[in-house]
Amino acid sequence: MTRLYWRIFISFWLVIIMTVIVTVAVNSIAFRDEMANTRFSALRDSLEILSRQAQQALNEEGEDGLRDWLRVRQEQQPFPPLLIINPAGEELLQRPLPAGLDRLRPDARPFNRNGPNTRRGRSPRIRRLETADGQSYRILVPGFRPRLGRWSLRPEARALFPLILVLLSGGACLLLARYLTRPIQAFRAAGQSIAAGDLGARVGPSIAQRKDEFGALATDFDRMADRIEELLGSQRQLLRDVSHELRSPLARLQAAVGLIRQKSGDQADAHLDRIEQEAENLNELIGQILSMARLETGASVDRQPVDLSRLVGEIVEDARYEGESHQKSIAFTAGEACVLQIDESLMHKAIENVVRNAIRHSRECTEVTVEPLPEPGVRITISDDGPGIDPADAERIFEPFFTRAADGSKAHSGAGIGLAIARRAVELNAGSIKARNAAEGGFVVEIELLKR
């Protein structure tokens, strides 16, 4: 069994044991006090009869007879005590007097039955016994004092005991829940930060220094995060280095094509055009890889008020030239001005990549709409009338280098970097992007941005 297991087990066990002990103890004391209070009340109510019996014994046999009567009475019912004080202030059976009664004067006046000091069970009941020669004895029942206090005998006080137990057990369970959930919240926060792209997020030493399973898990989690950050950093650095290194031979290749074109005849022009086109495609791919690497390493976001209707309109106008060369049209619909705090450069790149991808895969027409959301924000929808994709690939198309058509074959063009760049740029602007096949055919990409 693990240490955390035993802590949880012992904590719940102790709470239950403490609840049972407190419940039994309080009920036992309250029950005994209630029984004692009942006996005291019965004795006080019968004090008139007892005083007459004591007076008769005193008249017939004197103080010795009164002492014998009291001794027999206490042997028959030892609790609660019945006290008789002689004129000298001593108890007849030599019993100690309760606090406050040992100072009674021999000539003390009896308590008023209905006076303010004779509330039920709080003060003693006293009756006087007189001898023929005028000596005064006092017979009395001491006041009853519950061990939990007089308030414990009240019905409303009894109702508080279960509430107190609930509060005590609830406090103990609250401490245990806090002890268990605090590290879980730390793990969750670190996991969310890593998922959002902050690879430097860690659980931290406050949890890792614990001497239980959470501490060991925190240490393993931070070690795993360090390793992931190291591997991804190496991968991104490799992409940047390779991309930069490819730029130099590519530039030399393009220069060599130019020289060959100058020295060769017309027959080589077609082959040189193909080489030059492939070199241009490779140059574009390298540029996209560098852009993706910069976004993945946490590009700074400069948010400014931007009218998205204007921004998307400019992108559509530029894309129309590319579409017209392939006999493809673009329809653009935008409502009123939609101004949001975004990074215009990043969002321009994201929307442009999605629009160009739609034009590339459409048959005849691409539609772009900008509409406000019910909650403050904007939705940008780019749809085409192309073949669509396999529904299982709706999320994978935003992964780098993933290029699959609806039939599972390789896409006709592109390296699969554009949509990956678009997703990262949208996420950096606190938005979301998703793709799906249209019900009537075609492919739809939706970008949602909320006001911040």
C-alpha cells in the first residue's frame, strides 16, 4: 500500500472514530444529566412532605432521631443528597456542604419559593425545622449543576450537537480535500500551459518536495516536460538550421539556371523553366518552414484594433488574380465593420493560407464570409466546391506536412504547411479554427475570434 493510500484511509477512519466518540460521550453525559435533573426535581417537589417527616422525627426523638431518619432516607435513595444543617452550621451526617452552603448563617431565612433565586434546579430548596426550645434546623436539596452546563438541558441546545459534529467532520474533510486537490490543480495548470504551447511550464518545487506520491509524480512530470521541451527545441532548431542551409544552395541553383539559360539554345528553355519552377516551390516551402518554426517558438503578438471585414476583403481581392488564372471565382460576403484586437500580420497570413488552399482545391467557386457572433466576436467561413477530405482527417489537416485528398491519395500541390501555420497564428490570437466537409459537397474552414 502507498503512503498516500494510508493517509486517506487513516484520515477518514479518524474522522469517523472521532464522530462516534464525541456522539457517544455527549449523549451519555446529556442522558445522565437529564436523569439527575429529573431526580433533583422530584426530590425538590417532595421537600414539603420530607420536611414534615423530618419535623416529626425531630419532635419525637430530638437530633439523634432526626439523624437516624436522615441516614435511613439516604440509604434508601443515596442520590440526590438530602442535607440537614443543625444550628451550629454542620451537616448531621458530617458530609461536606456544596460550595456556597458552608457559609449559611444558622439564622438564615428560607428561600422564597417564587423568588428570582429559586429557578428550577439552579438554587437549593430550603425548609426550616424548629424545636420546642426555638432552635432552628434547615433541610435542603442542593442546586443541580449539569456537567455540560445548564444550557445543555435545553431542547434547542440538543439540536446543536449534530450540527457541531457535521461542522467538525466537514472541516476535517475540507482539509483532506484541499490536501488532495491542491497538487491536482497544479498538475492541471501545468498541463494546460504545455498544451497551449508554453513548454517551460512546470509543476514546481512546492509539490515536488512533498514526501508522498504527488511529490514523486511532480518530479517525474517535470522531468518529462524537460525532456519534451528539449526534444521539441532540438527539432525546431533543426528545421531552422536546415531551412537556412538550403537557402544557399538554392540561390546558387537559381543563379546557375540563369547562366545556363544565357548560354543554351531555345531547346533547353522548357527544361530550365521546369527547374526554375521547382526551385521557386522549394524556396516557398523553406519560407513556410521558417514561418512555422518562428510561430512554434512563441512569436510575439502585437494586438491592435483591426477591421476584419477590411482585412479579409483585401486578401480576397489579391486571391482573385490567382483564381482567375485557373478559371476559378471567389465570392465575398461581409456585414458591418467587425473590429477586434488582433495581430494583423499573423491573421493576414492565416486567412491568406486558408483562402489560397480553398482556391487550389476548388472546382469552380470559393466563398468567403465574415459575420459577427452572438457573443462579441467574428466568424470567418471559407468554403469551396472541391472533393473535400476524409472526415477522419478533419483535425490532421492542421498538422505540418499532412496532405491527403478525399480519396486518400496525395494532394495535387502544396506541402501541408499552410494550414498548420494558420492554426498556430489563430491560436496566438486567442481564436479557434476547425474544418469539416459541407453537407452539399465541398470543404469548409471556420475561424472564430472573440473580443478580448
